Amino acid sequence: MIAHLINTDAGDRGLLPVYLDYRKRNPGFLTSSVETFLNNLERILIITGFPIPPSMTPETDGPPGAVALAGAVELLGGRAEILTYPEVMNALRPFGINFVKSPDVGRYSLVIAVETPGRAADGKYYSMRGLEIGRESFDGTVIEARELGIPTIGIGDGGNEAGMGRIRELIERYVPHGEKIASVVETDELILSAVSNWGAYGLVALASMKTGRNLLENWDERAIIGSLVERGLVDGVTGERKLGVDGIPVEIHATLVGLLQEIVSWRNGTTRVPAPPSSGL
């Protein structure tokens, strides 16, 4: 249910075939990712930030999901640190995040990449339009973690993110410019979603059901997107400083989060769903 919801193609980006094919091969992808998450809460490194050409300004997709994940880790008794770009660090400071600039990967119990550029077959990094990204990326941290045997989770929505190497052939088959932009960087677990933030929220929502706690209960989507835009981040599709993510208005994102919150509350037995109106018969 949650996996279907977070893959709703509200932006009409044409990625539904990738999800459907991936789900056939790995129907429990969200559940297995949540199990990895809950089993490795001690100290988690979360990587995020995707520069948008030509300005190379980071976008609003990724950082909110990273914050939601970090909050869930802390609520469950673990520690989370975020590795990202300076602009994103500045935009997220009001949210009390623990940042790290040069992480010692071997000290972490889990590494999660949320909307992080992943190198393509030619070693370069590309936007969904096939434009080269001219900034450093942090996918090397994911690669190092795998080499050290540290569990990794990738969250992406387009095929050019770290973790998408796990389904590279699907990206090449279904996504425009796929052969050029498809990341070759794999993760142990991969969450596919229509918007990467939604993938992170889906992980937190399912973790909430498994732990009996609503880890999204106090999440305010409008507030965090507004804060990011106010501090200079841009919509990844339009490249503009506007209240949206991936070309989708903030109201839709807030509605999806609200639905996840209500589903978790209902499943955890902490709210009552009103009975349907009587037909009068």
C-alpha cells in the first residue's frame, strides 16, 4: 500500500513502468529497506543534495526526506548525521540537524543516500535532461560503505541517483536519456518513488507501523519546503525558487504526507476513522 502511494506519478514524469517492473522483481523492496533501517539505528549517515544545471543550485527534493529520516532515527534512540552541500546545510540549520563534512564511513552502522547524484557509466554525473553536473558528488561514500560491508539504502526517482545502479537496465529501457544518465552505483536496498522525498517518507511511515509510533506525526511539509526555498534552494524540474518539488506544488506534497500520517495513525490504532454516512435505508 505505502509503496504504491509513494510511486503515484503526480508529476507525469513517465516513470511508472520502471516502478511496475521493479516491483515485479522485488515486491518487498520497501519492507526489506525498513528492516535494514530498524536493525541498524546506532549511527546512521544520511547523504543528500542534488545540484541542478546550469546554476548547480541544490534542489528541494532530497533534503526534506533526509530530515524526516534523521528525525525518525533520533526518536527511535539512534544518532543520525547528514552529509550534504553547504547551501543545504545552511537551509537546514533551523531544524537542529547534526551535520558532518568528512565522515569516517567505517564508524557508521548504515548509510542512506536520498536523491544523491550517482555516477554514470562514463564516470560523469547527469541531470534527468542529460546535462552534466559540474559539482562534487558524495556517491563515493556509498561505494566505500559497501566495500566495508556497511549496509546501504538508496532512495531515488529518476535513475541518475546513487543506488539506481541496482536497476540500471530498467532505467536504460524506460527513461529518456537512460543509457547516458543511468547511475552505476548500487546499494544493498533501493527505494523507488515518484519523488525521492516521498520514498523517505514511505520508509518512515512503514517504520512507524512496525514500531507502533507515528514518526511522521509532527511533520510539516509546507514549513520545510518554504524554509528551503527561502534560503535559496530550487525546484528540480523548473529550476525556480518556488514552493514545490519536482514541478509539483507544495499542496500536493503536504496532502500526501497528511495521508501517510493518517494511515499510520489508523494502523497503529491511535485515531478513529469516521464511519461512512448512513444511506438512510
